[in-house]
Amino acid sequence: MSDDILEKVRDSLADLDLENTLRYVEEALNQGVDVVDIIMKGLTEGMKIVGERFEREEYFIAEVVVAAEIFKEVMNMLKPRLSQSNKGLKPIGRVIIGTVYGDIHDIGKNLVAAVLEANNFEVIDLGVDVPPEKFVKAVEEYQPDILGISALLTTTMMNIKNVVEALEREGLRNKVKIIVGGAPVTEEFARSIGADAYAEDAFKTVEVCKRLIEEKRRGSQRKT
Ligand code: B12
């Protein structure tokens, strides 16, 4: 039953049909389907299909832009439902997040930020196309527990390394845990550039960030 409606959400997003995407998301909510499933099995899977159609040249940039807009609109509607009642609670930790220089993809980063906030992290979002100096300045200014860096292109992935190196040069590397992610990024890559952690999706990110905070509080500099 719930798989059926999630397939409809997935396919209407993939077919760039805003009206039906919203309708099926409403229906899924009315059926009691978990918001997490709507996001991961419906919207994210739909976006994967859009990527595949783009690769096969069935879609062009214009279609991908429309899909991105639908995704964002639905997320605006779902975001309040993601939040647990954190009001009055002390945040678990502070996270700065941004998409690397040369890269303007932000749907995944925004989703990570929204899910972290819903799980009681304080999040400072630096946006997209963020140069290393801006990451460095933000780490200096806000002294976060964690820095999250997103890259969606194989060509911009290496720019994450420049951020890690810039933090090292400024003597800030040991003050912050670094987590990286985005479609082309892997655990192996994360290790190879000296990041502390990798997470494959927004919900895993919460788990990993909690672990990083504990490690940081224990004062351990051990790589994860
Ligand atoms: C939407 C999209 C766009 C939109 C972006 C709109 C926006 N506001 O973000 C637009 C149209 C602008 C775009 C442009 C381009 N794109 Co594009 N795009 C996509 C597409 C279809 C979907 C990406 C997406 O939003 N997915 C949904 C989200 C929810 O998933 P996600 O981003 O992977 O995020 C999750 C995880 O990765 C992780 N995560 C993400 N960030 C972080 C950060 C941290 C810290 C952590 C822990 C985890 C984490 O958690 C997220 C949530 O669960 C992908 C296809 C794909 N398969 O990824 C191509 C894709 C990424 N794009 C691609 C390309 C080539 C381009 C362009 C170069 C096209 C062009 N010729 O102009 C430009 C580049 C522009 C630039 N300089 O950045 C290629 C990249 C190929 C490669 N390997 O390098 C892809 C893979 C498409 C393809 N199959 O060819 N694109």
C-alpha cells in the first residue's frame, strides 16, 4: 500500500508533474506514511530517475531545473513535519555546511541541513559555490563542532581537499570535525583527503554527526 503511493510520488516528480507530486505526497501523509520514506523512497528516487534521463539525453538542463524546483517546493511543505519538538532544548552541537567552490547543487545539502536541524543541531548554511577562504572564515567566527562539505560533481570533489588544506594552514583543522558527502563522494575519498567522516544520506548524517560530537567531547582526534 505505502510502496504504491511512494512509487506515484517518485514517478510524478520524475515526470516533472508538480500538481500530482503534491497530490500524492498529501495522500501519502494521509495514509500515515513516514515523512522520511516520502523523502527517501519518493522524492530522492524520483530525482535519481531525472539524473538517469539527463544522462540518456532524454532530459536537458531545463527539465532538471524544473525537477529541482518541484523537489524544493515539496520539501518546504514537508520540513515542518520533520522537526521533532526541540524547542527549549540545548542544541546537540553546531554544524556549518556548504557546497564547495564551482558547484551549485544544493538540494542534498539543504536536505542534510533540514534533517540535522530537525534533530536538534544548530546549522549555519553557507550556501553554494563556497570558496575555501569562506569556510575558513566561518570556522574561525562560529567555532562549529562540525563542518559539512557537499560536492555533486566529480570535477568539484577535489575542491573539498582545498578546504581541508586551507583549515590546516590556518591552524584550525584540529578544532573541527569534517564530514563530507554528495553523490560522487565515498568513504574512501573522505579518508584520502583527510576528512573525519562520510555519510551517504541526510539520515545517516545525523547518526554520524552524533558520533563525531561524542568523539570531539571526549577530546579524541582519532579518525573515524
Ligand atoms: C538537480 C541536478 C542539477 C540542478 C541542481 C539544482 C540545485 N538547486 O541543486 C542543476 C540543473 C542546476 C544542475 C546543474 C549541473 N549539473 Co546536475 N544534477 C542534478 C541531479 C539530477 C540531481 C541532484 C540532486 O539534487 N539529487 C537529490 C539529492 C537529495 O541527493 P544528493 O544531492 O545526492 O544528496 C544526498 C547525498 O548525496 C548526501 N549529501 C549531499 N550533500 C551532502 C553533504 C554532507 C556534508 C553529507 C554528509 C551528505 C551529503 O545526502 C543528501 C540527502 O540525502 C544529479 C543526478 C544525480 N544522480 O545526482 C545531476 C548531476 C549531479 N549533475 C551533473 C552535471 C554534469 C551538471 C552540470 C555540469 C550540467 C551542465 N552541463 O551544465 C551542471 C553543473 C552546475 C554546477 N556548476 O554545479 C552530473 C554530474 C556528473 C559528474 N559525475 O560529475 C549529474 C550526476 C547528472 C548526470 N548523471 O550526468 N544539476
